[in-house]
Amino acid sequence: MVKSGLFIGMVTLDLVYLTAKLPGNNEKIAASDYTVSAGGPATNAAVTFAHLGNQVTLLSVVGIHPITQLIRSDVESGGVKIADLAPGNTQPPPVSSIIVTQATGERAVVSLNSSKIQVSREQLPSDILSGVEIVMIDGHQMGVSCAIAQLAKANNIPVVIDGGSWKPGFETVLPFVDYAVCSANFYPPGCNSQEAVFAYLQKIGIPHIAITQGEKPIQYLSLGLAGQLPVAQISAVDTLGAGDIFHGAFCHYILRHNFIEALRAATKIASHSCQFFGTRHWMRSADNGL
């Protein structure tokens, strides 16, 4: 059954290079492959959610700079509708330069965040939640995200956060969150361990919490029940965007399964994606990781 999602956050243009190693100081190296695509946590998650058979709107700042045509083409070809928070913005979008090391699949990223392109909740479309069945927030448009999270909570629409890292203002969103799916780098103020993170989020009242750790098991706390889920051990080609893909897949599965099963299924998709270069090529494989 087709579901409808709203994904809120950042859009970037990603220039990704595959190399044998990272360059040293004053060193120029040749890439063996490259790809150009739209990026950002909410963007990659939205494309994944659409790829799995759903309708999705990406709420972000895109604008009308010439570079944004590349972004729009990639996102819309993936079945994602863009709701632009600043349609008249003439500034260039954030551009990420990414080097993926061929032997390990690890990536190095130079990027800008969305701190210079924040918009206010007054710029929200009045009907933005019409027909929406799940909301995902990546933390890069905090004012808008807080307003939508409040509205979603009032309308019994589940809210998921991508807690890649702590961002100022997250504390205003968290009281309205149903599913906090965080990375091992997500540390709220005063937290310096996973135990502290779980305690912080549980105290706020979030019923379902998970912390991903790359190839290590996912730690979770669901309605007070703690546990862990193993992650398939693979030979990674590229880990870029794996967390974003995980979140998009999680949003797909949580509308159909319980928390643990949704985590397990999303892990399978994300692991599969790491066996391909770039954030889109896995979608063209025969099994799509399903």
C-alpha cells in the first residue's frame, strides 16, 4: 500500500569521487569514478522512501540559482516532490565535495551546513500536512521542523528524527518525536555515553529510540525494552549516505511493521546500498536489497 511522507531538512549538491587514497598536502590524485547527485540527510532519505513505493514531499530551501537545476532534476527523477521554503532564493545551494576510498568504502566530506539558509515557521505552506502519514526531520531547518512536529503530534502523525549529530534547537523538537533514530555521534548536552543518550531521550518521553553504530549492532530501547540488532557484515564499496538511506527505509517499514522489524528491514537496505558507489546505484540492482 502506498504511503505518504514529509521529509524536512537540507538539500545539497554532492560531487563524489572514488579514489585509491586520500590526497596528501599539495598532492593531486586522479579519481577512478565520480558521480553527481542531490544530497543531504532528508533528501537521500526521501529518495529512498519514494523508491520503496511511496509518495513523498521534500520540504527544504532550494531556490533558483542555476546549480539547483541539477538538484531538482535528480530529486524529481527519483519520484520526490519538492516544497521550496524559499523559491526566490538566488544564492547557490550548499555543495559537498566527497572522496570515497576505494579499498574501504570510507568517505571524507567537505560541506556547508544549512545555518545560512534558515527560514521561519511563517513561511510554511498552510496545507503542508495534508494526506501525510509520517514526518521525518533531519535537524537542518529547526524552526520549521518544530512547528511541523507540534502539528503532526496534534494530528497523530508519527514523527521520526535523523539524529546524525546534535544541533541547537533539537530540544524544541524532541518532545513531539515518536521515533528517535540516532547515530553514535548524537550527543545531547551533558551526554557523553550511549547510556546517557538513552536516558536523556527517554526522560523527554520518546517511546522508541535506536542508536546505529556503523557495522556494529544497533542498540535500541522500545517502550522500556532494551536490546540490540546485528548488522550484516559486508565488503563495503561506499558508505556515503548509508545512514540517510537507513532512515528513508525505516520510515517506509515503520508504517507497516513494529519498531524492531522496521529497524531490521532498514538495516538490510542500508547494508545493501553500501555495496554500490554513490547513493543511487543500489536502486538499480536486481534485488534492491529487499
